[in-house]
Amino acid sequence: MKRSRYWQQFTGKNDRNIGINAKVSGRVVHLAGLIHELSASELARLIAEKKLSSREATRAYLDRIAQIDPTLRAFNETYETEALDAADAIDRKVSRGNALGPLAGVPMALKDNLCSIQGRTTCSSRMLQNFRSPYDATVVSRLASAGAVILGKTNLDEFAMGSSTENSAFGPTRNPWKTTCVPGGSSGGSAAAVAARLCAAALGSDTGGSIRQPAALCGIVGLKPTYGLVSRYGLVAFASSLDQIGPMTQDVRDAALLLNVIAGPDPKDSTSWPAAAADYLKDLESRPPHVRIGLPKEFFGDGLSNEVAGAIAAAVEYFKQHGAEIIPVSLPHTRYGIAAYYVIAPAEASSNLARYDGVHYGHRTNNARDLFELYSASRAEGFGPEVQRRIMLGTYALSSGYYDAYYLRAQKVRQLIKEDFDRAFESCDVILSPTTPDVAFDLGAKSGDPLAMYLCDVFTVTCNIAGIPGMSIPCGFSASGLPIGMQFLGPVFSESLMLRLARLYEAGHEWNKRIPRPILETASAA
Ligand code: GLN
């Protein structure tokens, strides 16, 4: 437990003054000020070893949420009573010596587009403001079987459409590193909650970058698995051929731990890959074999900030020193990625969102004189402007006469993008790139300009288009103190290799040990 150094470094406080006693490795230490600095893996271990109870951990997080979340607004809803009950149930299992799941007692958060019987599943939309799911998403039941304690549901851009969490019908989430900035999106609530240590880990969803981009802007680890590796059953559909659920964590080990829990076949999702998933923790700490890292020239052109470029260059240098071979590669169709994505994703969304008609479920207007008005007014009242824009774009792209010119053409570009990656992976094992062109931007800076907002996804969308895995890990800070993320992209099912490489980098840097200070100051002033 060499945590007090970090605690003092980043808070200026001495944890020994604040705290409860807990036995760690045979000695008594004061843990209260430290619980939120523990990773999910460390928490799970301490709970299983009876050095800390799940109740203590859960209480500590709930207290932090109460103190800090009014500023951040990372959570749409929290489940205090249920979380403490779940924690007590785990503590009883521990004291009885029952078998424990790998996340037993660990307080976590869920993006609010993952269906759970507990609480509401709103997608941060007025349309689903009061929706209670009658079933749990597969990932939610898997977390429960692994013993995780769910603290609450996190904010997102409405229906996961956006890159800043400003499209939430319930108001934006703020970036814990600088509260005038966005946390990224659409999984901005999950990213902010993990970064500010309001939960030990969280799940997000990624259709065009929504795990990796907010992970980068909040300084955490985010992994978008290979399409089909994680069941989408119970993930409210945005663009079904692109959506994947993945872990958002403080460090690489936690990402591997969570992926172990959520990955694997599911008969309830016909697109889930039938083979058993790998053990992502196995070999995580061992040095990866001779690795060829590809640098795609198209990801390092105009529009990339100097600070981000510098951080990536330093990371490349680090990998070189650790024996990696650096290979220049080309992904020539990257420039059509945004255009293809913003045809395909809205097209699928327009179809997926047709179910919200004011009749089956969701918001229903009080102002309809006939059936047509019931549909149109319910949808006009229930959906926010960005969702309406996507539905109109998608409906247009799919309409007869335009289908060939837009949707079919975008699907052809999709194939070309996939072939770019196939070719690149003949000469390299993994691709390294920035996750985002720049660090977090100010709230409001792009909300009036949809095209500027769409360009935030320039480095992330091609991964979903090709169905390959992608991962963002922290790789430094800007002069203004905002986190920078770097992205790994690999061939399908190369998560193990990506995680090992990410761990190799993290072991030499530990950016993830920094905790956002402004939030702590806000909290201690409160
Ligand atoms: N920012 C992208 C969009 O607005 C990606 C969203 C996502 O991955 N859910 O569509």
C-alpha cells in the first residue's frame, strides 16, 4: 500500500488524519481517504482477503458521489440502499467463506443505455425518462454474477449520439480535470465517474468512439472490443452493426478483468461470437513478443494538436526502446470514415428508433387529436435535436431514390476501410494513433456546429466500421493539465495483445495514478 504518497502529492492531505483502520498485509493502515484510489482489482483482492469490507468501499464511493457529483453530474441516478444491501450480501459471503466472483464487492457504474431491472434506463432522453426495463442486459447479469455492486447509471449523449455528453436531456456532465470542459461522449458520465473516482470502474458503449474518446479526454482506460465479443443483448440499440459494450477503468489490469467478466458467447445475441473468450489477465504482465507497431500516416496530418502529436511521439519512442519495431502504414480510406459513419450510423438509428412511437412504450404526448399527431408529437417532444437530426438524415439516406447514392455507397466505403486494415495488419500487429485530435474542449464550444462535433470522431469511427477492437489509454497531459489519450487498433480478437502492450506502456508511466485535483478542492471546500 504505497498509496499515501499519491494521496499527499495530489491532495496535499495526509491520509493518516482522516480515516478508518483496516488491516492490509498484516499491518493496520488508515484506509478511508484511500479507498477511491484503489483500482477495481485491488479492491476485489482486499475485500476477498477481508482487509476491507464491500460496505466500507461502497459507503466511501457513495459519500464521494454525494460530495462531488452535484458539480460533475456524472450520474443520472444512484442506488444507495440497493448498493449497500448488495455490499452486505457480498460481505456475508466473504465471512462465510463462500466462493466469490472476480468483482465481488466492487462498486461500479453503468452507462444509462444498459438495461437493468434496478432503477430506470433512460438513455438520457425524455423519451425514456421513466422507462423501467423488465430485464437485465447480459453484461449487467454477468457483472452481478461476478459480484459487482452497482452504484448507479451514468449520463450520456441522448441515445449515445454525440461526442461531449452535452446532448443529454438532463444536462451535461463536466470534465473532472477542468469543470468548464466537456468529458467527451457519449459515455461521458462513465468516463467522468471513473476519472473522479466516483466508482471503481464502469461500462460504456462505443458505436463510433464513445468509450475511447471520453476515456481519452478524462484520462482513463477505455476498450471497445471486437464486434461480437461482448453481447449487445439489453444495450439500447443505436446502430446495431457498430455498437459494442466495453470497460472504462482506471488502469489496464481492470480493463482485462472486466473484459473477462463480460466477454463471451450469448444465445440472446445472434451477432455474438460463438467461441469462448480468452483469459485477458493471463500473460498481462509478461512482456509481449516481438511486436510490430504500425503508424498510419493518415492519423498524423492536419488538425492534430502539437501536444497530442508530441505525447504520441514520446510513446512511440518508449515502445522502440522496449524492442518494438515501428512500421509506417497507410489507411488511405480513413478520410472517408466520418462521411461513411454519418450515413451508416444515422441510417441504422432511424430504423432502431422507429419503435419509440408513443404507443408501445416511452413518452406519449398529451396533445394529439389523431393517430398521426400521436406519433409525431410524441416523437417531437421525446427526442432532442441531435436525435431528430440523425433520424432525418438516416431516413433520407434510406429512402427510395437515395439509397444507392448514400447508404449503398457508404457500405462500399465500409468494405474499403475494412480492406485498408486487413492490408495494414499484414505488415504490423497493432496500430498506434492518437485517440482524439485534441484535448477536452470547453462546454458549448462545438454544440452549435454539428460538423465540428462529428470531426472529434475522426480517429475512432473506422474501428467500428471495420469491426476491429480499439483501446484508449492515458499517455500524458497538456500544458493546461488536461489528459491526452493514445489509441491501439488491432485485428479482430487481438484484445490480449493490445492489453499487454498497453500494460507495458502503463508500467513505465502510471499517468493513471493522477487524480483530478480541482474536483478534490471543490469537494473539500463543500
Ligand atoms: N460520437 C459518435 C456519434 O455521435 C459516436 C457515438 C458513439 O460511439 N456512441 O455518433
